[in-house]
Amino acid sequence: MSLAQYACAFVANGCDGNALKASKSIAGARKPFRVFKPVEAVMPLMADRGATLREARRSAEKGAVAMKCLGMAAYFAFDHVVWMTQAGIQKNSSVGDAAQKLSYWGWFLGSSAGLYSDTTELNALLDVMKEKGFGKVSPPNGGGDGAFQDEDEDLTDEEFEAREAEKEELRRRARKVFAGLVTNSAQAVLALALLDQIKMSKRKIGALGVFLSAVNIATLLPPLEVKVNAPVKAKTA
């Protein structure tokens, strides 16, 4: 539904008409389906009974996780106030306007914290890949051609399959982290644009929203499975 909402916003470009009305209608229709999102956002903090919050003082990574949870919870919670204002349940329009800004700031804070966490995890994955020799560079001055090579020589078929399974797990985690980097970056920029903190036309905001929705949809699709055969060892006389 978010894809349709931002597509209509892209077509409307901020001008009154059927496209803008459709964008606002779809946005309003989405909100009741997110009623439990604030609780879902803070579940990682509740799962360890506050350990994440206590460790946040000593660990930047834990602090980023806690900040992401609290920021996204604020985003959804204040967005509920916006919806209640639009539905006429909450009558004070100034409260609705303030809640809208707080919602977007929560979105920006949560996305920025998520961006930090994803960057940290990506660096950790690269260190693991380097340690295990996945994609190791053969130095040209050492007789190699400078290309990336995996240390799969002299492995039995069972060892090769185990190594391929390990590499595929790392690839899966890397794809997830990379998708998080893209979505969190786009969300942070989109939140700032909606807050008028950066200059961006309504059409560009709609285009960014369409891109973000498309990436979120792509992450739900099953990854393509590519079967890698074990290297054939040359026979010796």
C-alpha cells in the first residue's frame, strides 16, 4: 500500500487533484493496520528485560539498537495521534501538527540509529570473510594476478559443501545488512524532507518513497539459489 501511496504522491507533485486525494486516502487507510507497531518496535528491548538499555551506557552498538527501538516506537505512536486527529477523535489540530513532527523526528532518529547498526554489522561481516579467506586477494607482487580468490583448493567434496554453506550464510546476512543500509538511509532522508529540513520537491519525495517501498518489497522475495559445483581436481599420472 505504501508503494501506491507514494506513486500517487509522485504523480500529484503536491497539486490538488485525484492523485493527491488518492495518496492521502491510502495513507489514512494504512494507519489502522499499524496499531500495534509501537509495541512491536520496542520488543527487542522488552525481550531481554532492559539489559539492552543498561548496556547502552557501555556499548555504542547496544545504544544504537535501543535508540532505533525507541525512535521507531515514537514514530508509530505519534503517528497514531495524527490519525486520531484526522479522524476527528482528537479535536486539537495543534496537537496533531506537533505529533506529526515528533513522528517524523522519531522516524529519522530510528533510521539513523539503524544505519549505524547496519554499518557496524557490515564491517564485522567483512572481517569474518577476510579471516576465513573468502574473496582473498592474491597480491600481484607475490606471483598472483591481484584477483579475488577463495581458498577452496585441496578440499574434499564434503568440506567444499560445508564451506559453500558457510559462505551462503554470510552472503544472506550481508544482503540483509545491505538492504538495511539502503532503507535506513532512504528513510532518514525522507523523514528530513517531510520535516522541511532539506529542500526536496513533492515529486522527488514521492519518487524516494516509491524507491523505498520497492526495496522493502524486494527484501520479502526469496533469494535466487545458485548451485556451485565442487572444483574438479586434475588427475595426476
